[in-house]
Amino acid sequence: MDQQKAGRLLKELRHEKQMTQEQLAQVFNVSSRSVSRWENGTNLPDISLLVEIADFYDVDVREIIEGERKSEMMDNEVREVATKMADYANEEKGKLLRSIQIISFVGVLVLLLSIVIQTAGNADKNEVNYGVLFTTSVALIIMGVITLYVTGLLEKIVKHKRLVLFMKISTVVGMIVAFWRVIALFGVLVVLIVEVFLSPIEVYDDVTHYNEYMSFSHNEAPFKDEENKWDKEMDEHIWPDKITDDMNVADYKMVYYNPWDAQYLGYLVVDYSADDYAEEMKRLKEYESTEYVGYYCVEEEKTYELLAVNADSYHGFVYALTDGNGRIIYGEQIFCNYFMDLKYNKYIPKEYLLDGFDATIESDYRKKMMEGR
């Protein structure tokens, strides 16, 4: 059998009728793509349609199959055989179609029941698995489309553009209502990601503005709206109240970063005169220090002598160190969530950090604290 030849004949017959593929598709209740495939020879009409097509074009079924016109028309016996074959094929197809329809309806009901169980059963416990719920809902939509297709309703619906538009809008609205939490969470996540890329790392090294960067100052801080570092959870009074003209500041830096939670990193290095050094040592040693070993993997300080420290298991450290020769190093790392987004090693010399300090997201301390939540 030459499908290309049969296709050319079908195309010729359509042209004789002066019809488009779309018009012919409507006559036989098929898609225009199906008509195109018939005429291109990539596919042939179902046997149930051959008699209808032959009658419509007033040709012999054998002529369509063989792709050329015959001098004799099909006699009644041949037509009757073809009709019976078509009826038989339709009956077999109908049996299969009914089975598929039953399976489709059952599938839709099972998926609906699954969604009800997932939402109603766990709503009070706030344990809804939105990933599973979303997947089940998508499966329900797919099964619903299949059900509409096998019942013949989809083809009728597609012809009504307004109804199709209404169904699309209803589906989108339904998805939004059903998954508003997931959508809201996704929106928040997008905002956070954008903030990470847009939030600048602010670095200040002009010590003349020292008081503007300290939480005990009453001046307006340059750190956006962060006048108080985490609502004064950390005590910065370990640092000097102010920078005086007789203080020899060897190094100073204050860093602020706020991708979504404010983070502060700072150090001040002062070389004191003998008298001022003794006075500052006395002040710092009288400070009521807190426990610090173990927080953020910090070990007992050995690089320098630790004079005072205010440590918090969540927010970090404020401290003062000395080399014993008149130099005092003030440091702070104030943040939250058990890690710093800020790559602190780029902004502070390692020796100015407490020994063992690790506030990276991979630190053992963070893993332990997160497991304990």
C-alpha cells in the first residue's frame, strides 16, 4: 500500500470540493492536523472513517486505499463489507474507550481524595507537605484533561474559546488559592535573593566618625536604620567611649552588611602611653566578662591576653585583647543565625579574631546548634 499515493488522491479530492483542510476537518469531526497527515501520507484515516470519506467524495473505498481512481464504483456487497468492518472497529474501539473512561474517572476521584486527606488530615498539625500536595494537584489536572479527552468533552470544549479561557483562569486562581503559602514563600525567597545581590558591603575606616558606628552613641548611625545593633543584645562598652586626641590609633575598620539580617564586624587597635595603658587595663579587667569558650568553636585565647569579653551563643562577640606592650585590640563580630554571610576573613586580620573563631555556614558549631533546634 502506497500511503503517499493515497494522500495525494485525498488532497486532489478535497481540492475538487474546493474546501480547506479546516473545513474538511469539521465535516468529519477531526483536527485539521489529522487531515494534513492524511494528505501528506504520514497517516491514513481510521477504517471507521473510510466509508464516510468515500461517500463524501463519491468514490470507491478501494480507490482511496490504492490512491487512484477506478473505472468501476464499489458495488453494494463491497460497501456492505466495508461498513460492517467499520462498525466492528467502532465497537472494539468503544469497548476500549469505555475501559479508559472508567479508569480515568477512578484516577480523578483517587487524586481528589488524596488532596483532601493531605490538607484536612494535617492542617491542624501544620504538617502539610506542600511538595507532595503540589505534585498531586498537577497529577489531578493531567488526569482531568485525559478524562475530558477520552469522554469526547475536551474536543467540544476546545471549540469554545471563551470557555477555554475561563477554565485557564479558574485553574490559575485555584492553584493560587490552594498554594498561597508556597507562592508567598517563593516570593519571599526571590526578594531575599535579590537583596543578597543588591545589598552592598559597607566599609568605614575613618576613625573620626567612630561614635557614629557604636550602639552606645546617641548620634545617627550610618548603618541604614540600624541605630542599635540587635537591640543592644551585645555590650559594646568594652570599646572606648570615644576617641580622644591623645590616643594613637594604629588601625581601625567597621564593616556593615545586611543581605536580610544585619551583620557587623569591627576592630580598633590603639597604642597607649604607659599611664593610659595602665588605666585602660584596669578598666577592662574590672569588666564583668562572660563565658566565651565553645561559642563558634572559640578556644581559650592564647595569641593575645584576653582582657574582657561579652559573648553570646547566638549573636557573637565583643572583646578586648592586649599584646602586653601597650597595644590593645578591640574587636567585635555581631550577627545571628549561627553564621556570617559576610566573608569576615577578607576584612579583619586573623590574629584580631578570638582563637578558633569559625562563623562560616559549614562550621561544626552551627551544625550542632541547628540540630538542637
